[in-house]
Amino acid sequence: MSAEVFDDRRCILGEGPLWHPEREQLFWFDIMRHRLLSRDASGPLEWRFDEPVSAAGWVDTETLLIASASALWRFDVRDSSKTQLCRLEQDNAVTRSNDGRADPWGGFWIGTMGRTAESGAGAIYRFYQGRLQRLFSEITISNAICFAPNRSCAYFTDTTTKRVMRVALDRNGWPEGDPVVFLDLTPDGLNPDGAVVDKSGAVWIAQWGAARVAAYSGQGTFLRVVDLPARHTTCPAFGGAGFRTLFVTSARQCLSAEVAHDQSPHGQTFAISGVAEGLPEPRVIL
């Protein structure tokens, strides 16, 4: 199976792909250019913000929850109006938002990180029933936030550790007990980035610098790999008909101008059909 270019705009740091199940439309971000991107029948779409934006969940047909460097926002895609839901490290100029995803209870997990990956500057939070609560601290690069289909656990990583963690969840979706290592990629020298779980419970993880997305069983066993033409894959999402298309964002960041030139694939957004069957992203309940 080969990756096709879904959108040829070359992001500096493409991230946070979200398939909106009611709109049947993919949204994603170019963090460093402060842009929310999408496509519909009319062609490419773009919304600009005054600070970095990185992750989203869907609230209803016209509304997204969007994470920015300073807050979580209710955002209307029709008229670009936004309302602040809560502050997010607003008084900390060092950090910005990074990876995030809705949980099966209608909450939203969001990670932060230092703008230049300052060691331990970030954290992971949960926004639930109108309240933001810190879950894990001293995170350098928050990534791989996703959830088991049976609601038993959440996954996340600090990319710099090369380890993906798993934490059990209680009946309301809160962490229960300490995180344990789900997957240690240190022996392979791989850097876990964004992740999503498919219908079977397999975890699909973009691996920064390796030009691929790899799938692992719920027990951490390697299953398969999908190669991509962009070196820095950042995050996967399932969407399309039957949720059988794997969309993958990528980045030009940290590549030389000779490598990431205007005809290169780096930073583009890709689609691979038929690799697995995903699940619709849960609705964020505000």
C-alpha cells in the first residue's frame, strides 16, 4: 500500500489531524504558522490564529475545540468566531500546546511542551466537565495521546524518552495508578510522535525521523509498518469511508533547505487506504 498526497501544502510542523465524523472532513494544523487547515469540495481551506495552535476535538457539526499556546477555545468553522473555554499555561511564556485528543467520556486530553523543547517544561492535562486538571508533569515533548477502544487505558509519551506509556483509567476516565511502559523504542532508536488506536485496539504511532507509521498490538507487539515519503511523520488519524483511510501529517522542521525544498514531500499530508479500520473520534462534551 502506498501513500498518496492528500494535501500538497508543506507545513513547517504539521500536526493534530482530526477526521470530523459528521462533516466527513479532515482538519489539521501547521503549528509554527499558526494555521488550522482543511479541504472540502471547493478545495483547500485555512484559518489563521495569532499564536500556535496544535490539536482539536469536535463539539458539533460546526464547532471544534481547539488548543492554542495559551488556552482551549470553542471555535466556529463558519465565521471563525471563538470563545475561550479555559486558560492553558497562559502565564508561562516558555510553553505551547502540542498533542491532544478527545477521550471516550467526552473529555479532552492536551499536552504542552517548551517552545524550544526545554527539558521537563511541559505537562499533560484533561479538560472535563468545564475544568482543566493536570495529570502528568515534567514532560519535555508531549505526544501519542490516545485511548483503548474498551476504555481501559490511555497511552501517551514524552518523545525524548523513546517510551510510550500506558495508564489505567477509572470508570470516569481519570488515571488510576501509575503509568507503566507500554512500548520502549530505545533499542531501535525510534522517536514516538502522535498516535491513534484502531478498532482492534492496535496503536498506530508516527515515528519522527523514520519516515513511517508503525502499528503495535495492545500488548506492545510489533504488527506492521507503513512507509511514507516524508522523513518527519508527526501524527496519524483514521477517517474516510468506513474509517479505513489512514491520514498522516508531517513536518519540514529540523530539515535542511536542500532536503525540504519546495518540490519535496516533507510537510505534506498523506492518505493511505485500506491499512486498518479505525473508529470515529468521540465528541467533546462542553
